[in-house]
Amino acid sequence: NVTFVFSKMQTTCGVLNTQIFGEILSAPVGGNTGNGGLHYGSYHTDVATVPSACHCQQLCLDHLADGCRSYKFLEDAAANVKHCYLQTTPFAVGQGRWGMSTGEAEGDWPGWTSGSPGQRLLSMSTSQTVAHGVTFDLTVRGVGLPADG
């Protein structure tokens, strides 16, 4: 008796027209910032072009071990500006200025895209060696995946 479980997930690179605020990722003591010697969590057009929100998200993933937990990306085509900010844990809703301008709804920050490192597959394992016709359990571990049940 075979049981199939399917789950659809839409992957995106952040939420458009939204800023999530948090502390900018700081360089480790004595560490190389990797972006021209400027702030570790700030990559702007003059230093290292990060061409899109998806690239900014990947940069956050590359710095997970350094503490990156959120990012925000500004693209202003008229000013020829692209700026990626890597941040530690975002401020909680109601603290700082989380995700929206005062008294406004989410999505009131034109040109900004914000998000977290997102859905990631970390590992998969089976309950036993997989063989034709033999039932087995598959365990999938990840971040941002649908919850069991």
C-alpha cells in the first residue's frame, strides 16, 4: 500500500515593496568584509553589484554562518542604484519599523524587496535501504518547508 504526500511551494525572493528592518550584519573581529572593506552587511552599486533581490537572498544564504537572518534590497533604476543589506534577526513586529511605514500597510516601500533566507532543503534520509517493492519512510529536513500534518 503506497501513500503519496505532495506539497506545492512557491519560491520567491522576498516580498516586493516592503522593508524588513534589523541590525546590519557586522564584520567578524579581524574578518575580511569581502566587499571592498566597507560594512559587512552592505553591498551597494559602487562596491559590489548585487543585481537582484534573488542575488541578495543568495548572499544572505552565503552568510548564514555569520548570522544573516534577513535581507532587504533596494533597486532605483532612475538613480542607477542597487543596494543589498544583510541583516541579523529582524526587529519584531511593533519594534523598530518592521515592514511598513508608520500607519501604512505592507507594500508601501516602492523599490524595496525584503525577505529571509527562505525555503532550504537541509537533508533527506530513509528509514532503511531503499529497494523495489519495500516500504520505507523518507524524512525531509529543511527550513521554511510546510509543517507535518
